[in-house]
Amino acid sequence: MNVVQAVKFYITKMAEESGPGMKVLLLDKQTTSIISMVYSQSEILQKEVYLFERLDVPGSIEPMKHLKCIVFVRPTKDNVGLLCNEIRNPRYGMYYIYFSNIISKSDIKTIAECDEIEVVREVAEFYGDYLSVSPHLFSLNINGCYQGTQWNPVHLQRSVQGIVSVLLSLKKCPFIRYQSGSDMAKRLADKIREVVTKEEVLFDFRHSEVPPMLLILDRRFDPITPLLTQWTYQAMVHELLTISNNRVNMSHVPGVSKELSEVVLSSEHDEFYAENLYNNYGEIGQTTKELINEFQKKAKSHQKVESIQDMKQFVESYPHFKKMSGTVSKHLMIIGELSNLVGKRNLLEVSEVEQEIACQDQHSHHLQRVRALIGNQKIRNEEAGRLVMLYALKYRRHSSHDISGLVDGLKKRGAPESLYSMVKSVCNFAFQEDTSSSANLVNQEAMVKITKRFFKDLKGVENVYTQHVPALKEVIEDLIRGRLKENVYPFLGNPPAGRRVQDIFVFIVGGITYEESLCVHQLNKSSIHGGARIVAGGTTVHNTESFIDEVSRAMSRGVARSYN
């Protein structure tokens, strides 16, 4: 199961079905992002696509009848209206229309009625209605899906469409389980089953011996993971610099060149990134050094162009050399900025305390350490606030907690109200103790054997713990082993005859994280789980900043509780 290959297959098929000849690709805002996640512009050009236009943005009105137009858009009312305008007054010779999801027959009829001069050659559904972040990870780019602890209706519909698209693109019709205690997980499960039932012909795939499983979770079951500082390359970049549709904005870096003001990080097109995105901070320093050494050797060999044979070799190897030069420049800049931010924000010291709070049960020690860091003016307000949130989530039921005292400490150091008020908000956001799902919240010590792994930062200081394991890992392992409790994760409808699972889809309402993506990657690679294949997704891929924003939006409409 590979969501990147699934979307690539559709794009390739579109180009092939339109036949040979020059083509234009007509997209909307969402499908532009969907395609850019899996294809580079140079790869698209190889398929004779020479022009890219947006259906929702006014473009050239000059007719270009020699071009074939491949349309790939979401099946929205707005897009249908814009498409009708386009084919009433066609700019291109012929149109091949592909919708990224299920479209109603009435909309098809509307388009057909507008095609008065018969320029439309094809109308089909190609189910690429999600962002393929990596082979096992997808996102819907939805921020703010909560209204209190209920769905924003628009985002519910989009989530249903996205998950249905993933299932259809991978040709799976799964049994569905959801997190009890979450009305949002239950409602999403119900809506997906409605679509599967209504579109039973589309979902009539060959039955496998072991039926697929879709498990729907709610971010509220584990608010700890999105609050932790990350130390693997991909997760660090997202945490400190933010990855948006495989792009990282570097324009804020002093002295950055124009071509590096925005860089693309894609494991499909960047070999160094693909090999290192799960490596930790210390390992990245070493592999970058090796990359630079390799580049310097090649650069020296290119300086020796003395014969015709040397010239020939230089010309043949130059594209690779130029690409390598760009790779070196890009990653050197990113890693340099990560190192700068780690030092400037004292993240090694902060992260050590975060990990201890998440994984150990030493209240008085943790309270003392958090107090000390709050009083340290070298620590930013954002990191101080995050430590108090983690402490509050872990110890809000402890008889001797001092959450109020820590919040006062944030006020005294000048933290804005929008930050210290989040301490109460994040506690209200988390599943409460009286729900059956709360066992998965923060009791990491009971869940996993704590192993302290150290790694060196770029200066060789062994002082960062990476012992936290997301709650998601245990949930998936229990599902694979047939131990996932049905009262906590009930089936929608009748359960399958056997307990065994092989193809697993996990969707987290409220967003997934790159740390959880790493867990899924490791489980997929593991040989001890009987060949289970897992695809995970979420309404979005969170870093700390986006998660806190998600909680803030949710709780601004939610019911107030107290952590006292």
C-alpha cells in the first residue's frame, strides 16, 4: 500500500489517455498541491505537459486549439460552474476531464449540456483527493476541524471525501473501528460507511482472505506527542521551520540566495532527504559531512579538464554534479538553521525535561525543573509555556500539583495571555479521566518499557533523550495482535470473523505528527508483525505551533472545565 504511487498512477494514466501531443494541465488550488507532492515539474514535462493553468484563477484568454487540455479538479459546485464556463468558450482543442473524487450524475449532466461544440473527449473519476506526504502517510490539509468537541461540518465532509479517496485509490473496502468517547470519530465512521454502502459498485473489490481495517482516532487521546520537541530530520524541519506541501520557506534566513528562499523537501526527488528523513540530529550532522566530502571530491575531479575525454566526461556528469551542488547547498542551509535555532532556543535543555515529563513519574522533580526553566530568561516564552502544558497534562490529577503557580510564573516572565491561557485549554481538549479512552493519554510508563537513547548533537554533547513513544504505536500493535479492546475501539456494524489484520488504515481526527509517521514506518519495516501494511493519515500534519492553534480554535467554542 503506497499512497504516493497511487496518485502517481492516476497522473500517468491521465497523460497516457489523452494520447501524444502537446498538453495543458488545468487544475484547482487543491489539485495543484496534490500533484506537486508526487511529481516534479520536469517529470510532468516529460509527459508532454508544457503549460499549467488554474481553473479558479483567470488565465490567458488567447485560444490555443493545438493543445489538448487535461482537467484535474475536485468535484465541487464551484469547479463544475467554472468548468461549464470553460467548455462553453473553449480555449483548447479538446478536453479530458478527471475529477479527484466521486461526482454526482446531475453534475455530469450539467457539464454534458454545456459541451455544445463537443470538445470533451473523456470524463472520469480518478481518486487522488488527498496529499501524499510519503508512501505510508497522507494529509488533507485541514486546520481547525473542531467546533468544541464536534465537527466543523465543512471539514467533516472533506474528511469523508479524503478517506474514501484513499480507500478507492488503494482498492480497499475495510471494516471500520473508531475511538469510543469521541463523537467526532463515531460520526466520521458513520459517514464513511454511508458512502461505502451507497457506492457499493465502486467498492466491489476482490475480497482478500484477511479483510482491511480502518481505525479512526481522535487527537484528544494523545495531546502529548504534538507538544514535544522533535529530533529526527523531517520532524525537526517541520517543528522549527514548517513543511507546507513539501516546501520550506527559508526567506527569513540572513543572506539566503533567491533560489534557496523556498526549498523543496521531497523523498521522491531528493535522494539525500529520502535516506535521512528518519535519522536523528546527530546522525544528520555526520551524513551531511559525508555528503560535503563526496561533493568536494567530485568538484576537484571536474577541475581537471585537460583532454577531449575529460571534456566528454564533464559534460555527461555535469547535470548530476549540478543537482548534487543544489542538494548540498540546500541541506547545508537547512541543517545550519536547525543548529542555530536549537542553540538559540536552548532546545536540548528544554527537550530533556519534556521527555522526562512525558515518560517518567517523578512529580516533585519535574515541578522543580519546570519552575527552574520558567525562571530562565534564556528560554523563550513558547518553550516555557509548552513545558507547563506538558506538566499540566501529566499531573493535573496529582494531589500536589502546582499548575496555578506555574501559570503565575508564565505571567511574571511576561508571557502573553494567549499563551498561558492555553494551559487550561489543552487540559480541556484532552480526553477526560472519566472516558474509556483516557488510558492511552499520558501513562507512557505503564505502556512501554522506557529506554533512554542518547545521541550527540553537532558538537558531540550527549544530553538529549528520545525515549518518548507515541500512544499510537501501542494502539496499532494491539490491533495487529488482536488485543485492541472492543469497548474502547468498537466496530461499526458486525466485526469480521477472524482477529487477524493485514492492511490497516489509521486516521487521526485533529491531525497526525511526523513522530507518529516514524512509528508507522518502523512498524511497516518490522518483520515481527506478520507483514502488516499500514497507511496513516490525519486532517493535517501538526507541529507544536499548528497543534496549539488547533486547540485554541477548538476550545474557544468548547465547554470550559477546570484543571483544579
